[in-house]
Amino acid sequence: MTDHSNRKPDWWKGAVIYQIYPRSYLDTTGSGTGDLRGITRKLDYIADLGVDAIWISPFVASPMLDFGYDVSDYLAVDPLFGTLDDFRQLLDAAHQRGLKVLMDQVLSHTSDQHAWFLESRQDRDNPKANWYVWADPTQTGGPPNNWLSVFGGPSWQWEPRRGQYYLHNFLRQQPDLNYHCEQVQQAVLDTCRFWLDLGVDGFRLDVCAFYFHDSELRDNPPNPVQPEGAHFMFNPYSMQAHKYDIGRPENLEFLERLRALCDTYDDRILLGELNQEDGEELHKSYTAGHRLHIAYGYWLLGSEEVSAALFRDTARELGYGDGDGWPCWALDNHDFTRSLTRLGLERNPEAGPILTAAMTLLRGASCLYQGAELSLPEAQLPYDRIRDPYGREFFPAYKGRDGARTPMPWNRDAPHAGFSEAEPWLPVVEPHQISAVDVQQVTLGSPLNRVRTFLKWRREQPELLQGSMSFLDLPEPLLGIRRSGEGRSIICILNLSNDEVVHECTEDFCGTPITGHGFTAIHRNGMLEIPAFGAWFGATE
């Protein structure tokens, strides 16, 4: 059993969680694909970032049609990534360095190659006949309702063995589990218990609002609003209000069961992914009571512009009082265009550290996606190098998610930036190669060194981890945050623009300057001078 003696209660409040996409972190076998041993080999690098935990995207057995988010065996490590012993060694090595390990759990659906589905599809009378969502055709032979798949087309697929349709919210090879079946819920809980017994510190729950469906299979109504810049605007999926296929009230009851299981272990946590629609309301209910510890939505991930108002207004919508749930902030992950490109800041890599600071200064936890510490832009890939089925379906209106999934660049002068000795599963692009870790480690003021400096400094400020939060009344582009603990407050004033900002500021307002965070600003003659993408930190008693 893994030693958990270094755990602290509520460590997740204010934690920085480093997300690893294992296919693209480090290849130690020459396969062209990253593996678990590659993560273990880089744990010193990760710990030196000043993060508290790692979240590893799926590494269990899978046909890899959706790159691990189509699970064929919940209890087996896919040979592509190594063995169960490799994962045990990773866990132990991470814990020795004070890092928690969160495992990605894809519980809403499986692969169509999972043994459960292979049995369920055979006929209508087998022991697992009700483990997936099956429905008869309409009188005209069509699917039972108008539900659509996130990845395009109807979310129903015909199965001739049963003479029925099955539900899939994503690829047709990803059939949805039927959570109205008690046996399914118990099997999923048993799966989670296996990994908790092994020593994982919790789970990132993929699309956790998708677990239940409307048992009456009612049609979704039209979406009354088509939001500008919505992530799925190129896809008819956004034309529906997903009232009956997502976010059903029964989800909450199951999350309470899963939380109860986690609570039988010491300090394990649940990090939930919420869907785009009604994300703020879902957050309030999903993090209330004994459900999720923390949850992230698409509030910042889907934004195509950055402003102080975006951070401030989103936090206010989610709530940040003592009785509110705890969000997990994210600007980047494996599903979204990298933030510097999305926000039009590709030519401003110095913006990366201030965006990381802004995210991690808000009340809650935060996720730092691999490569964000290097201020990597989105990798631009031609169609013939795209592997993501989502991107191949909607190209060129949408180029998919591979641009955020390319290999981590470790060494500028090595083939494939030191990621692999073989041709990688996705190419390393030149803007990434020249921004490699080995270059940034020895470059004063590089994004990597600035992020390291800031996160280590932040971790020593208890007010910034679990203190109360309020916002300062400041004009754009200044984001002003006050984080307060017992007898002390930290004033944080961030310039989110590419221009210097000079603002009138009394010493009582700004506080006594604090150093060690790596950002620059000057307070003199009653004026606060903050350079482009700079920040001021002051203390008040």
C-alpha cells in the first residue's frame, strides 16, 4: 500500500494540478508514443514547477479511436503506456515527491470493444442486456428521438443483433452506459474502488454531467440562444438545448454515492468536468453538499478574448463565499486550442505567466496543462497529420484537438525535441522546438522560470490558497484581487494587456510591496506603474 502520510486535509483547495497527456509527454520505448515511465522520469521536473498534483489523461486499455476516452478494460493499463507495475512505480515516485496523482475516469461510456458491451449487444435477454441505453426504432424505422452526438450526427446507432438502437454521445464506437441500471452503478463504483485501493489520490471525471439520460427519451427542444464564439458553433449539436440527454437530476445522486466511496479513504478527491451548457448552474449543484470536491467548466477554456471582467464576472457567477463550492480554473487542456493562440497572444509569450497567475490567484484550484508553462502556441497541423476523429469530421471549419496534443518539447537540438527517438504519433512543430525546456531552463526571465518562481512563491502564501476573496474596483485591463486570511490580506493587481498601465493608487489601497513572485511593478508618488503583463503584490494588515 502506498504511503499517504504526507497528506493534508483539504489540500485540493487552492491546489495547482498539472495535467499530463501521456501520449505526448515522453516516450521511453521508441514507439513514438509517450508512456508511464516517461512521466515517472520527469517527476522531478514536475515537482520543481511548484504544483501540488498531476492529472493523467486515460492510460487504461483502449482501441484508441478517441485516444483512451474509449475504454475497453477499466482495470488494465494499455500496453501502449506500460504495465500496472509501471503505474505503481509512478504512484510511489510521485508521492515521494509530495505530488498527488489524479486518474482520468471515463465513466459515462465505454468502447464498443468492452466485454460489457460485447455481451449486452448479443440479444435482449443476456445478463448485461440492460447495461447500455437501448431503444426500439420508431414506426418508420428511425432512431427513438432527436438527440445528437457531440462528434456529429445522431447519437443513435443501429445494432442488428438486437434489432435496436444504442445511445452514444460521442463516437458510435463509444456506447453510453445505462446508469438507471443499479448493476452498472455498482460496477462503476467497484472500478473506482480498485484504483483507490491501489493508491490514487482521486479522479478527474470525464463529462460527469452525461451519466444519466431521460428514461422517457423525450426530444430535446431547440436552443433559444446561439452564443457567439460557442465551442460547437460549427456543429449542429449546439442547435439543441440539451435538456434530456445531459445534466439530469439523477446525476447528483450517483455523484453522492461516488463521493461517499471516496470519503472512506483519506483525502481523496473528485474533480469533475462540466459541459458547456448551463455550466455555472451545474457547478453550483455539482459542488454542493457531498458531491464533487472541485469542478471545471468551459468558462475560460472557451473564451477567445481575455479581460479582467472575464475573470471577475465568471467568479461572481460561480460564487466565492464560504457556502459556495470550489471551482477549478483552467485556461488550457487537451480539448481546446492553446490559450495564447486562442486569445491572440501568440507573439506575446510573456503573457503566459500573467495568465497562469490570474488563474491561480482566484479562489479555487487550477489546472496547468503540459506546455502551458512554456507558453507554447497551438501547433498548426495539415489535414493529413490530424489524428483526432473530431477534427477530421469537421475540418476545415474545425481543425480538431491535435494542435494542443503534440509532443512536449524537452531538448531543442535533439530529434523530435527529445520526446522520442522514433517518429512521434504527432509531429513536433518548430515554434515548440525552439521553446524547449532545456532552452528555457537556462534563460533568465523565460516563461518556464517565471511560472516556477510564481507558483513556488504562491504556495508559501496561505491567503492565496484558501483565503477569502474580493475584487478591487479597477478599470480594464487591470484585474484587482484581494485574498485575505487571519490578520493579513494580499493585494494582487495584474495588467492583462500588452501596454504599460499607470494608475493612481494610495499606499493604503496597494499595501506594502511583497517580493519573490517574479513580477514587476513600481509604486511611487501615489501612482502604480505596471508594465505590460506585469503585476503588483502588496500586503495589508
